[in-house]
Amino acid sequence: MWYHLERIEFYSSNSFSLFEIKNKELWPYLWGSFFSLLHIDELFTRTKIIHISQSLISFFIIYFTSSVIIRNLYKNIEPLSLKYLSLWSVFIWFTIYATFSVSYHQVWILWYSINYQITLLFFWYIIALTLIIFLENPPKQKILFYLFQIFIFSILILWMHASEFIYVLMYLFLIFTIYIKNIYSFLKKYYILSIIIGVLITCGFYYFITGDYIYRKPPLFNYLHLDYIHQLYPELLAMGNKAVNHYSRASASLNELMFLSIVLLILMGIHAIYKNYIHHKPINFKLYFFLLISALFVYIPINVITAGISSLLFAPTYVNRFYYTSSIFIVLPIVTYYFLSRKNIWIINFVIGVTIVSTLLYSKHISSSHNYYKNFHSIIQSFKRTAIGFNLSDNQINVIGKKIKNYEKINTFTKENYYYARDDIALVIKFIYKKPVLWKHRGNHNYKKSFHQHNNTLFHPVLFEIPTTFSKYKRYK
């Protein structure tokens, strides 16, 4: 997150036109402009605002998406039940997705709340609006309003983090495949709108496959030639095996609630098919199959073929991100409601709660991976500053400020000081006291060597002495 905060600092301190902003730079530009407008300069205030704001955006978009899917799966669901099931889906979304990296096991929101990958939520919002258009038959004015929002959020995804636009294309393909009759009816009824939509989707797809969206050429392009096309399938298998065995992060990302949800969803489908056979249609079957297939997206990174396709579009190192495209977070609430729909909503809430707690206990005491428990634990730890917060206290930050003033007093040179310090101190010097300092967002582990090799004639080098009261520091790896 320090890299992203540095980019925000850059844009809050410099003036740029919106149209000068390149791929992946829109997010820090918007936050930088916001903080500059409101004169918010303090690092940790900025961090808190971004974290809370993007967490709330996540909450409301997942609630909205869950509500759209559930109310169309169960056409006659009571408003109160719909609200509680949507809230449970949000709760599960916050706890079910996680990964392990650089010695930390964290849920999605703790990895990406201070990050341009908020675009993942924009993707869910686009899919929710698309389902409303095709399933709820809204009036033309609302359709136009929804399409305008889809257009704006598609632009934001393509501009902020274009590689995640593939998620939109995946789900649109799934929706168009399952709801082909609905699509055809829409095309006949709103043919002018349909042409506009088709042009926009084509433009988005063209930009996705031709744009420099992840600063590298997708491997797929190397084989789209008659001389190399025969190598495509062997390469797909090779990259798929590489992704599954080395980059899927399955040992940290897959958890007990995911496995339970898939089993429950399949059992629900079997029972619903039986009910339908005896002339009682309990659910919207098309939407059920949409939910089943999209829930199974969680297996994309661990299947050689799907991981290979993903790797050809991105790279094997990115395949783990496809876990987050799964709609599996909605499964437990909708399955519980399916089997207990005639019961009081408080009984349904109780059963969902007991299922989650039971899964949590199983994960902690019985399961070999303990992943769902680790997910919960990471959320609990996030409320403890000593566990996951910045390691320097306010008093220690003040001590750094006093030492900077002392270094400036004893500077007899006409040149401004340039500081060399360990990671956490360098961060404070740069972002809080706004002084020139060696700064590498992955860590200043060779800062002493860099100090001795200082060759910048504009600055006077200063090796920042670590105060004796500061505790030992374990640098970020």
C-alpha cells in the first residue's frame, strides 16, 4: 500500500489534467486530487479515509448485487428476508476470500482496501445492473440510466485496472448464453440501444485485448498465427500446470466454507429439479445455473485447462485473482432459505449463523488447512494496532521529527539534507515530514550501503541514527 500512497502523494502535490492520466494511474490521481482539494496531508488520515471509504463501497455493492440475485432467484421472497440474506452474503464475502503472501494471511479487504483493485467491486456492480435490465424488465428510462452507469463503471475499470475487465466479459458471456431468449427479446424491443451496447462491448473488448493493460503482451498473442497456432494447446497445458502448481495459492485461498457451499448448492439443485419434476417450480432455474457456474469460478486457478486459459490472457502469476470472481459468497444464504423458506426469518438467520460458526470451529480444530479460521483471525487482528498497525507510535514519530530538526540545525552545508534510514523511519521522513529520503516501497534494506555510495551533488547525505528506545524492526519481505 505504501507504493499506492506514494502515487497519491505525487498527484496531490502536482497538477495534472485528467486526460493526461494513464492506465492504473486514475485511482491515485482521483484520491490525490480529493486530498489536495480538502487539504488533507497527514499520511495516516489519508490511509484511514481510503480504507473506510473503500470498505463501505465494498459493503454496499456486494449487498446490492446479492439482493438483485436473490430477489430474482426467489420471486416471492419477503422484503425482510431479502435484506437479511443480502446482509449474510456481505458478511460471507468479507470473510471467504483471502490469500497468503509475504508472511501474511489476510482477507481480500485487508490486502486491497488501499488499492486500485476496488475495480473488482465495480465489476460486481456492472453485473448486478445487467441482470436487472434483462430479468426485471424495467422501464426504458431506467434502462438508459442503468446503461449509463454500466458505461461509466466500465470506463473506470478500463482506466484504473483494465485487466479486471475480463471479469465483466466472462459474466456477460455467461449471462448471454443462459438468457439467450431474453437477450433476443431485448434486441427486438430496443434495437437502437442494442446496437449502442454492442458497439460499447466491442470497443471494450478491443481495448482489453489490444491495450497495454498489464504492461505486458498477453502470451495468447504469440500463438495467433498460422505458423504457431499448433503450439497453442501444448502451451496452454504447460502454463496451466505452472499456474496450478506454483501460482494458484490454493493452499491459502481455498477454505472449508467454499467446499461446503459448493456441496450445498449442488444438493439444492438436485432437490429443485426433483420438485420441478413433480410440477412445482421452486426457483428460477436459469438463474440457479448462472449461480452454480459462476460459483464454480473458484476452481479456475486449480484446474489446468481454465488456469491455462487465464494464464494465456494474463500470466500464470495472476491466476489466483480469479478466486475473487466467484459468486460463492451468496450460496449459503440462498441454500438455507431454499430449505427453510416456510420458517421464520429468525430461524433462517440462526441456521446460517450456526453453520458459519460450525465451519469456523471445524476449520480451527479439525481441518488441515485452517484457512477459514485464518480468514476470521486476520479480521480480528486488523482491529489491533499492535498486531497489524504501523509499528511506530505517535511518540516515536515525534522523536523522528525532533531528530530531523536537530540534523537540520547541525547542517553547515548550503545543500539540503538527504536522509538514509530503515524502512519505517524512511516512511515517516518522506510522508509525514516531507523531507528528501531514500525510499523504496519494498524496503530500504541496503540503505547504509546507499549512504556510503551517495553521489547526488544537490543534497548532503545523512545516515539517520536509530533511537535507542526504538524496538527491533523486522522489515517487510
